[in-house]
Amino acid sequence: NWEVYRDAKTLMGMILKIVKKLPQEYRFELSSQIIRSGLSIVLNIAEGSGKTSEKELNRFLDIALGSASETFAAIDVLLDNGFISQSEFDELSKRLYSVSNQLGGFKKKINSHKSSVVSR
């Protein structure tokens, strides 16, 4: 059970709380998109953890990183349009930044391991 997976699930819980507060007329479109991108982070970490090759794991971590960027863009739009407060944005951004850094660090570790095996 990886820390990045647990942190991504915590982030997803925060997202679910935020979307419940969106105005009804925007709820479907905005909430659908941010839920999908946030959930994609969690699911791609989980799917990658079940892969047997480093190449496959790396691919799923890349997808999770892309989903984190997409989620950040979505919360940025929510902030710009007054749907979330600056403090909510800051907390979500902090969590996204942490998850993204963990994913990036994990990818570096995998890639450095791969290159050290190749250079032997």
C-alpha cells in the first residue's frame, strides 16, 4: 500500500466534498470532469502497482501525472469562477503538488534503477 496511493485517495475525498457544493446548474459538467481526473490519479496508481514490468508501471505513473495536471487545471477554473475559496484551492493545490512530487520521485527511482541495471 503505497503512500502516494493513500494521498491520492485523500485528495479524491477532498474533491468529492468540493463538488457537492457546486451550484446545481454547473454541477454535472464541472463535477463530472474533476471527479474523473481525480479518480484517474488513484486508479492509474493502483493499476500500475499491479503491473509486472517497470515499463508498464512507468506508463501508468505518467498517466496519473497527466491526470494530476488536469485536476489542477479544473480546480484553477473553479477558483477563477468563484466556486471554491482561495483556502480550498490552496489545500487542494498542496495535495496535488505532493501527489505529483511523489509520482515524479517514484518515476525517477524506477528509471534510475532501470539505467543502473542496463549499465552493468
